Amino acid sequence: MDYQKFFESKISDLKTEGRYRVFADLERQVGKFPKAKNHYEGGVREITVWCSNDYMGQGQNPVVLDAMHEVIDQCGAGAGGTRNISGTNHYHVLLEEELADLHQTQAALLLGSGWMANMTALSTINAMIPDCVVISDSKNHNSMIEGIRHSKADKKIWKHNDLAHLEEILSSIGTDRPKMVAFESVYSMDGDIAPIKEILDLCDKYNAMSFLDEVHAVGMYGKRGGGVAERDGQMDRVTIIQGTLAKAFGVVGGYIAGTSAMCDFVRSYGAGFIFSSSLPPAIAAGARASIQYLKEHNELRERHQERAATLKRRFTEAGIPVLPSVSHIVPVLVGDAVLCKQASDDLMEIHGIYVQPINYPTVDRGTERLRFTPTPLHSDADMDHLVNAIKEVWGRLGLKAAA
Ligand SMILES: *Cc1c(COP(=O)(O)O)cnc(C)c1O
């Protein structure tokens, strides 16, 4: 076999389908977010980032950077091993305590990323509980799907956020068989939010574990940034809360939180935890400083929600078709893969605005979109610039207006 030919042909498949990914080459600059440098064929230009998951600008918060600098100088670069073999640094221990406090759980367990946390926890728990069945929301993230698949447990898909369908499946399984309901709080492509209380009521009724991915909510919802479950007063009812340190907290890493027994179980049996080197101590220190900071700065969460509401209103007033989101995510429907890419390219090249096109398979065909994520650091002037630019692009490309 000509292996290189094979690789090339698979790449050219993506190109013909219009799904080949081109990365924007960014150079982030402390103190300037959401502005950044963009390296392109013609040189370097300054652009405004409108699709970052650094939702609160914590990636440049001096409190976070100071904590990281200090611990780099104190402990050095890497952790030096897996958690079990010389790689448990005191800053990992402190961070896990901080996370347990954030979610008011007995314990928390740190992993290399949110993806690894989902993969490891879901695969380990559902593989080891005998005859376990997982009921998974149809819009769950890839990392949850992979974790469930890897567990080899029976899997049932429930229609996205559909309580009647969830109950139908739960009642067909019965209360005796072990089961887990796996879902997210904020779904990041549509910006809708799960009915957490009602889902947990069903989990109670049918004796199911609950696994809640709060990746797009931690730091941003709840009085201390514990997520939507905190906001809704449901945090103590969830069996396993999963989150990331890479989005609102602005650093990198993932975790689960819950009982001591559950965390100890994943610590002791989870391959993705056991066999992977732990995060650098400075990362753990930065994440901890970020969590502490966001716990105490609810006004940032208020400003974040205000910015999102303002952008939705301004787009709507301009006739731009905003999809119905109840969160900080502002999705704008284009409905065509080629036009979506074209709109994104024009915004970047003509207007210095960076928003990545979201195409299949991340979203369904025909629902291709631009996904804006305003942060507390996007100013009114940034919004004026964006709204004028998008009106220009919408008119010139003849894109669909709001219904
Ligand atoms: C980004 C994301 C993850 C993965 O988290 P990382 O820390 O980026 O690996 C998990 N779940 C959802 C819903 C996500 O959007």
C-alpha cells in the first residue's frame, strides 16, 4: 500500500466536502484580549477574537499569571511523572481541594484535560459496574461519546433535553438495573441549557447515577462559579460533576468532582488518570488562583451575561438571525457550509474580526453557523465594529436575514 497516497486522498475528501480545517494562527497578547495578532500569508495583523472559550478573559488575569510565574520559579517546569510515580505536586493537592470546595463535594480528581476527564470517568465507571446501561443525551460532546463507547456498556440515546423520552427509556430499563444518565448543562453550539432539576428528579425516581458535564458553565454560572447546577440549587444532587480548567478558568486541565469513594475509584482504576503524567505544578497553581478569583467576582459573571444579552439584542435589531440561546453563547445561523466559511473569511480579511465557521459534523448539515462568544472584555466599540461588519457581509453575500 502507498500509505502517503492514502493520507493525501483522505485529506482531499475533506477538501471536496468543504470540511478541511484551516487554523487561524494567533498570537495572544497579555493586556489586549480580545485583540490578538494574526499571522497570515501577507504578514501580521491585529484582529478581534469573537470565538474564544477563554470566556472570562482569565487567560490574561494578572492574579493567574502571578501564581503561575511564582510556581514556575519555585517548582520548575514539569511535574516529573504520573501522579503515582513522583508526579503528585502539592499544587495538585491544593487544586483538588479547591475544586471540591467549588462544587461542595467530598472530593475532586484532576486529569490532563476535560476530554480526558470525560473519557476516563465514563469509560471506567460504566465498564466496571456490572450490566450498567448509559443513557446519553443526543447532543453530548465527543469526549462523552468516546468514554461511553470505550466502556462497552449498553448505551441508549435520549432525544436532546427531552424529559418524556428520557423517562420512557428509564422506565423501560426498570429501577433495579444499574444505570447512568449522562448530559451537559450548557450545550455550546446552540447555547441551550438542560433542565437539570427535572433530569435529576428522574434519576432519583429510577435510581440512576447522574453524570453532568459543566464544561461551558463552570466559572460562569452560580454565585461562586460552580456552574448551572449551583445556580439552580442542584449541585448536591449530581453523582459526578465534570469540568474543565481550560475555558472560563483560562488555563488547562480537567476534573471530576463527587464523593470520596467515586473519586478514589477513578483514581485507582482509570487508565487515563493512572498512565498519564500529571499537569505542570504552575498550571495547577494558575488554575487554582483563577477558580478562587472567579468565586469572589460575581460581577464578572453579571457583566458576561449582560454582554451576551446586548450582542443578541443588537444582532436581532440588525436583522441578523440569532439562534434562540439562553446562555452566553450567541450562535448566528448561516445554513450553508460554503457561505459560512466565506462569511468567516470576509469578516477576518476585510474587517479584522475572527469568528470560526462551525460546520458539519460539529453541527447538522443545513445549520452551519457562526458562534460568537462575547466576554466581559468586549467593549461597546468592539460590538459597534462587529455589528457594522456583519451587516456588510450579510448584505454582500445575500445571507438569510432573521425570520
Ligand atoms: C471543550 C469540551 C470538553 C473538553 O474539555 P477540554 O478541557 O478542552 O479537553 C468536554 N466537554 C465539552 C462539552 C466541551 O465543550
